[in-house]
Amino acid sequence: SFAKKTAATLIGDIGQIDNIGDSALQAGISVLAETLSDGDSDVRKAAAGALGDFGPLADVAIPALSRTLLGNNSDVNQTVAGSLVKIGQQSVPGLTEALTSDDTLTQLYAADALWTLTEDSSLILPTVVSLLNSGDVQTRELAALSLTYLGRQALPALPAVRQLLSDDNNTVRDIAWIASAIL
């Protein structure tokens, strides 16, 4: 698995070389896309990161990245979401689908990536607001924090943010106070 992880990283580094032929480049991207189904999460993460290094050239890997994003490993999914941002606008459908993931962190990674690509709060606001009521403290914190990045576009979330002002967790309350001041 260390060898596969290293190979995925090295293939990603090839994307930085300007003189490589298109067929070799596409072959490398195909290998990385196939590697996304590897059983080792470190290998999948390295492959996803390497695909992001290719940027828009890796658009053929969007279906494989989108499937991987629906997996249950938040650490891998964070890398996948970042790579989909680097690939560009063509990633929006796969990221939108990930908003319904069973993994709340994946939902937040997808929301952040969608915001970066589209700056359309209507795509992500329902998901982020629903996560404000999560039973998980970390998810509530991150959801409230993400609303601060949306600024005034998150104004419809203000009632939900105000409910967090009485949360049991001090950090959640502090972030909710900041978010309510920004909105």
C-alpha cells in the first residue's frame, strides 16, 4: 500500500511537467481514477490528491471521484472535494449529490467545494442549516462556521443560528454568536 500511495503521488507530480504527451497524461489519469477504488484509504487519498494536481485535465476522472466522495471516509472525502474544486465547474453535479451523503463531514466538504466553485448559497444553505441541528458538536461548529463564509447570503439561516446561542457547548455558542453578528 505504501508503494501504491507513492506511485499515485508521483503520477500526480507528472501533471506538473509540460512536455509529456497527451496519451501518457491520460493514461496516468486513468490509472489514478482506477486507484480510487483501492481498499487502502491512504492510497485512495493519494490518488485523489494527485488527480487534483492535474486540474481540468482530470475531468474524465470526475465520475470516479464523485463515487469516492460518497464513501464513508471523511479524510479521503476532504481530499476528493478539494480535487474536484481544482478540476472545476464540471464537478458541480457530483458535489451536489454528496450533499446528501450519510457522512456529515462529507456534506460540509461538498458544501464548501460548491461554494468555492459557484458562490451560490441556495445550493448549499439547506444542507448547512440542517447540520446546525446535528447531534455532533464538531458538525454543529463547522456548520455554523461555514455560514460565516457565506456572509449576508446566509441570512435565511439566522433563526437556526440564533437557536445555537443556547447550545450546551461553549464553542458552538461562540461561533453562533459570531455568525449571527455577520449575518
